[in-house]
Amino acid sequence: MANIKVSELTELTSPTASSADKFLLITDSSSGIPVSKKISLSTLDTFLDVTNSHANGAFNKANGAYLHANAAFVAVNTFASGSDTANAAFIKANSAYQSQNATGNVANAGFIQANGAILHAQTAFNQANAAFIQSNTYVWPAANAAFIKANLGLTHAQSAFITANASFLAVNTIIDFAASAFNKANGAYDQANNANAYTAANLATTLWATSPPATIDIAIERLANAVIILRGYSPIP
């Protein structure tokens, strides 16, 4: 078919939907590239019927909404005779709203303060937790090591004390023996020192018997006499 202008086409003055062989020329750009297509009048009629049905449905819904709105208007208009009461109720409601709004402002200020306190508390917790981590990582092991060393030192000190105490008891026993020996020696010295009062007549007594001395005192007297004789009857210094 030769290219002709649309204005040169024959006009269809009485189209009918039943004319299945009658088409409209359209341009379809849905793919992004304009493409010339045809649409039959019957298809267009069906589309228009659906569109009309949707339009009628929308009208019905709009009309229903209008009826409800009109009924509400009538009710409100009827209630207008008691508008003073409604106005008073509005004033009270508005006052309550203002009070509630003021309360909301106070509550909001309280929330801001509380939130600030929470932030400070969180900061303090973070710092305390960081200090705890540092202490747990570095200070506690060192303190535990020091405790172990101190405990070991205590064990050694206890062992040294036990040994020293045993030594003290042994030395104390030796001191007791030494004190007893000193007392015996001192007694012998006193006896010997007093022997200078003996005379030659004393030497002739039975002190020089050949039998062993029966007591320590007799033995000391014999020793004192021997010293006197050896010193030529001079006193023991």
C-alpha cells in the first residue's frame, strides 16, 4: 500500500462494534520503540464497556459517600440547636488538651533529664568496666604472683620458726643442765673455801678412810682437806 496522509483517508461516519473488519490505526510505544498496530472496533468497544462499568462503579461509590456525608451534615445541623453545649464541651476538651500538652512538655523534659542521666551512667559504667578489664588483665596476675611469693615466704618463715623453737628448747635444756652444774660447782667452792677452818686435828679423823665417801658432803670435805694439805694449811683464796 502506497504511503498516504491520514487526511487523505476515507472517513468512516457510522462505525459499529459488530464491524469486525473495521480497524483503527494506533502507535504502540510500550517496548520503547514506536510500532504501528491496528485495533478492531469490537475490541475497542469491549474496552470502553469495561471502562464504563468501572466508571459507573466509581460513581455509585461516590454517590454512596455523598449520601453518608449528607446524612452526617443533617445530623450535625440538627445538633446545632445545642451548639452552646457542644461549644462548652469543646472549650473543656481544648483546656484538657492544653493541660495534657503542658504535662507532655514536663514529661518530655523529665525524659530528657533521665536520658542524660542514663548517658552519664553508661559512661561511668564504661569507664569502670575498662578499669576492671585493665585490673583483671594486669593488676590481678601481679597481685596473685605476689600473694604466692608471700605465702611461700610465710611457709619458709614458719619452718624457720619451728627449727628455731626446737633449737631454743634444746638450748634451754642445756642452760638448765649448766645452771645445775654451776650450782653444784658453786656449792663445792663454798665447801672448799670454808675448809680453811680445819686444823691438823681434823686431818686425823676418819675423813681419810679408805672407804668411798657415803655422801657428796663427805666427798667435798675430803676434797677440802686435800686442798688444805696441798696449800700448806693456808686458807683457800
